[in-house]
Amino acid sequence: MNIILDYIKDHIKSLIINFIFISIFAVVFYLYSLPFETIFYGFLLSAVVGAFFISFDFNRYYKKHKGLTYIEKHVNLGIDNMPLADNLIEADYQNILKRLYEQSTELISKTDIKQSEMIDYYTLWAHQIKTPIAAMRLLLQSDKKEENKELLEQTFKIEQYVEMVLSYLKIDGSYSDLVFQHYKLLNIIRQSIRKYAHMFIRKNISLELIEMDCTVLTDEKWLSFVIEQILSNSLKYTRSGKISIRMHETKEKVLIIEDTGIGIAEEDLPRVFEKGFTGYNGRMDKKATGIGLYLCKKILDKLSHKITIKSKVNEGTTVEIDLSSINTIIE
């Protein structure tokens, strides 16, 4: 119905002119006292012929509309199959659109090349920087001085930041980096805990790991990164107490990581997964980047897992990762 109204709006001038002409002829026929049957047959024939041409024109109008709608939905494939222009003005508009499309395609191509070169450079840099970091760690470990413990701690943080850079560069790339297999969840968790064991000892924070017999379909490397980021946040914002890791009591394959840290302000909770958002805690900690949880959410979305965070200020934070669902991933 809408397209009929649009057709009428587009041809309103022609319809008004035709109505005026018909009115003129009707008045002239009436003034010359022509028989009513003659006027009626003339109008009837005109109406039949007009209806035929209007139907034909409306059919062309409808097909052109459908064709343009299809191009709009698939404009990324090109605009070469646009319907033929009916007049010079339409041809001018189509030429303008083609020129704009060519300029847009050229700009996107240049941007993609520049982005690709930048990603290649930073990926190479991130891999190369690992060598001097590893050398620093070996040198510090070989000398058992007390001050080296703090230097080792800072070296560990640098390694974590480098890993975050690599993950950030890869996360928007191809799904080919994902390898889905069935893994024992406890093994993945233990690997992450071992990585942060020295931080638990250094901050005197206890760990409560409840044994679990859970097998999940996931990508081990990416899920490990997520668990490590959550542990890192928990250790960072927990001054005393403990961090507990367990499975949900009633929900199947839902992992819970809970701490007794400073918590997250209620007004900040809806935005914790936004890129660059640091919230109140981030404003207190000037070195916060607001990237960790953003990466966790993006990674878990790619893995078809779900993450939710509950928290109260000065009471702690609870992170739930739902590992029960895997959807078909299509790039």
C-alpha cells in the first residue's frame, strides 16, 4: 500500500494535469450540448486506455524500486546493476552515485592497506620485544638480590601488557586462529593460576580452588587469556582476603571467579565491557587502560560464551562465565 501512495506522490503533477484536461473537455462538451452517451463512451475508453498505461508504468516503477532496494542491501557488492535511468536527471544522479562509490571504495582500500601494515608492524614489534624481556628475566633470576624481586614483578607486568597487545591485534582478525576442542576446564584454570602464583604469594592473598569435573568445548589459548585477565584484575583490586574459583551450584558449566576486593561502583557495572572505560576504580588507579574486560567480552563473544559481572563496593566482585553454549561460527 505504501508503494502505491509513493507512486501517486511521484506522479501527482501528471495526474492533476490530466484531471484539468478532462475537466476542460467535459465543460466544452457540456456547453455544446453533446449527447451524454458520446461523452460517457469517450470517458470510458480514455479510462480503460489510461488504466492500462498506468498499470504498465506502475509495474516498471515497482520493479525499479525492488531492484534499488536489493542494491541498497548488497551495496558492498557494487552498484553496476542499477536499473536503467528513465530520464537525464536520473542518469545524472546515477553518475554521481557511481563516482561517490568509486571514491569510497578507493578510500576503504587505502585505509585497509594502512591498517594491515600497522597491524603487521605492531605484531612484529610485540614478538621481537619478547626476546629482550626474556633475557631480562633470566638475568634477574640469576641474581638473587632482594631488589630483583620487584624488578621481576615489573618484568612480568611488561610481559602481560605485550600479550594484551598481541591479543588486541588478533581479536578482530580471522576466525582461523580459533581451534575448538574439548578440554578439561580444571587444567586450563591451573595453568592460569600457576602463571600468577607469585602474585598470590607476594600480596598474601589466599586461593580457594574447588575441584571440578567439567569438560568444555572451547579454544584453550583464548579462554586461558580471559581467565588470566580476570585473575589479574582480581589480584590488582584485592588488598586482602581471598579469590575463589568454582563451578555454579545450579547452572551447568558456569565458571565463577569471586574475589573480596574493593568492588565496582553500581553505576559503572553496565559499562565495564566498553573499550577504554575505567570507571571509578580506573580513576583511582591512573595506570588503568580499560582494555582488559573489553578484550574478554570480545573473545568470549567469538567463542560463543557469555560473561556477567556482579559487584558491590568494598565487598568484592563475582565474574560468571557461561561455557555451556557453542554456536556455529560464521565469519
